[in-house]
Amino acid sequence: MLGLKAVLADGRLIHTGSMTFKTSAGYDLKDLFVGSEGTLGAITELTLKLTGIPETIKAGKAVFPSIEAAGEAALYILKAGIHPARIELVDKQTVVAVNLNSSTHYTEAPSLFMEFSGNETTVDEDIRFTREMLEMAGCQSFEFAAPMKKKEINCGMPAMRLGLPSSN
């Protein structure tokens, strides 16, 4: 979301955000308004950045001996200029809870869940480079689910489909 227009309780119309993706001047009012769920004012207009459906999406999971090692790996990945579509750091207790409340059998250890999207060549290269970063941080295991092709992707992003045969 790049910006929004909202009507305040006293009737004033305000505009927040900018046409640039990232700014650092002042408070981030657009996110404050979205997070307030209508208590600060009524949103009347949104400016969104839309992206196309990627050619392929690959989801992966990396397991680490400690939460610190997993955090270090995430830092290495981002500092190396790799831009996963998603990256989520999950502690051991959360993995245990997920396994108890769903049909998953994830290794119960600190983990990074990642999703890469784009064209096939770029995604494969990002994954190759990510493996190097994960090894530097002491990754114990790294697995990927079968990729989703453009024709399989609907409006929503896919859920992590780990546990399927790896394609890499």
C-alpha cells in the first residue's frame, strides 16, 4: 500500500503516504490508519502497488540449532541482496504448537520458512545462493516443496506445502 485518503471524525479529509515505496520522513500514518481498524477515521481511498502473478513459487524450510543461528541466516540472506517473497523466523515452541494443531510433522527446532517467486531461472539462482547463506549460519537441513507454476496460482499466495518431494 502506497497511500490512503481518510475522513477524520471532525470531517476533515487527509491524505497519507507517497508514491515512493519507502520514505523515512515523519510518522507512518497510512499504516497507523490501517492498524486502527476504523477508530481514527474512515478510509475512503487506497493507493496500491499491484504486481503480476509470478511464473513460479517455491517454498522452503531451513532448520537451525538455535534461534540466534536462524536469525543470523535471515540477516545473511537479506544483506546479500536476496529478496524472498516471504521469510519468517519461527522458534521451537511455535513449531511444536503448529505440529500439535495441524497435520504437519515439522522438525521441532528454530526454523526459517521462505518463499521465492518470479521466473524459473531467477528463483533457482536465489535458492542456490540462499543455500550458501544458510550453510554459513549452521543450517541443519534445508528442503523445498514442489514448485507452483503460474497456472496453479490463484489470487491468494500459496500456503507452505512442505513435506512434498523436493524439486531441488
